[in-house]
Amino acid sequence: MDMATTDFDRRERLAHYTSVIGMGIQFAFQPVVDLAQGRISGYEALVRGRSGEPAGSIIANVLPENLAFFDQACRSRAIRDAAGLGIESCLFLNCTQINPGNLELALATTREQVDLEGLSPSQIVLEFASSSPV
């Protein structure tokens, strides 16, 4: 399979996953405080179940082969929800499933969502785990 087909297939699967994900999750936007200036510098998007269940219990129900799609769908939904709430400061987004094989697509789809929602790319802070291979 050539690279264009692979990207197309991934984008189609991501679009489907993103449309489905809205039914079972929501986001809590936790303030990130700059203690030196005594002000909120942004918000971290934290995935939660519809009844407030923590991220771990939600992620535990995602099939391993879908984790990268879930990860990206969460970033896309968090960007959409933050824009809907009028968040104008930094938005901190966790990136738990990005690896060298999907980095380019993950960054492109995240940027597309930022542009679609009218946010500035400078507002987005991607957080990678220290064990991330990226």
C-alpha cells in the first residue's frame, strides 16, 4: 500500500473515530497557574467519562489498535470544546500515542483542527510523556 493510501485510510478511520468519541466522553479543563505572576496561563484538557469517570477508566476500554486514533480524536475534540468555551489562553494537550510512524499525521490533523476552530497555533502546547519515542 502506498503512503497516500495509508494516510487516506488513517484520516478516514480518524474521522469515524472522532465522530463516535463524542458520545461517551467530555473534557475537564484544569487551570494551569503561573505562580510567579499569580494568574492562569492556560488550561489542560483532561478526558472524562460522561459521568465524570477518570481518564484511566475510559482508556482501559479502548482497544489497543485504536489507541492512536483515540489519542488524536481526544485532541481534536478538546480543541473544539475549548474553542466553544472561548478559551483564549494556552491549551495543554496530552500526546500519549504519538510515535515516529504517526507523528506527521498527528501534527497535521491537530493543526487542521486548530485552524478549523479559529484558534492560534501558538495557543497549543503538546505534552509528550518522558518515555515517548518521539
